[in-house]
Amino acid sequence: MKNIWILASLFIAFNVNAAAKPEHDPTAPRVPPDKIDEAKAMKSPVPATPENIAAGKKLFTGSSTCWTCHGKEGKGDGPVGLTTAVGPRNFTSAEFHDARTCGEMFWVASNGTQGDFSKAGAPSHPDGSGMVAYLKGHESELGLKTTPSVASAEDLWKIVLFERSLGGEVNCE
């Protein structure tokens, strides 16, 4: 019984400490300068209907496992994200949504970013962030080996619509 209390205490302490970590600057662009205009101009071919947003949530919290870093409610408090040096993106942040377009979000979801913000001061991962390593299904700097099920652009747009809904108005068209 004593071991259970010790484990529970460590789990709670770990989660409280990890949840307090701030994310990387939500206003800083994560799309490379030579791609930013193209990304900003992208519009979703998927309409922001309640059905598509619900489908994006199902992908985000299910088979795509975005939630493992970003949390089931998109607050950047998922179990894998809690182990990183810098918190994952908090999609409920109005500051983030005011600074980013849907096209930029789609670009990052499709390509990852140059720089692994999961480790403070870490050098860029050759293929981008830990997230893009996840999308490509190889080992990331975090040691994750995965095979994601999100493959289509339509699925990624639905996820972006869901993420936008967490920050307020969804206007991706």
C-alpha cells in the first residue's frame, strides 16, 4: 500500500510540474520565411461545419493521437507533452489564434517545423519538430516510434478546424 501512495505522489508531482511548462512563443511564426506567404494564403477546402469540426476532434483525440502531446482538450497538457522541456502548443490560446492563420496551422501539421521546441535550446531536428517525426513514422528526438493514421490533407484540415474551434471563431475559408 505504501508503494501505491509513493507512486501516486510522484505521478501527481510530475504532472503538476509538467503542466506548468510554457509553450514556445505562440506569436512566433513556425513556417519558414520562404514559405510563409504561401502558407498564409492557404484556405481550407473543407467547410467549417459542426460535422467536420466533430470529425477533426475525433481524429485529434483518437487515431491521430495529437492529444498525446496537446491533451484531449488541446491545452498542451497531454501525457507525452508533459515529458518535454517546453510545453506543446496550447490550441485554446486566443493569442495563438490571433497570430496564426489556418493555412499556417495546416502547413505545420503537414510539414512540422524547423526546430524541436520540445527541448529548450535544442538544435533543429533534421526533419523538423518531434511532431513531423511522428507524422513520418520514424524515431523522433523524443524517442517516439510511431505509425500515424492521418494521411490525407482532408483529415489534416479537419484537425485544423477542430484546433481553431478551441480558440474561438473558425474562419478558414
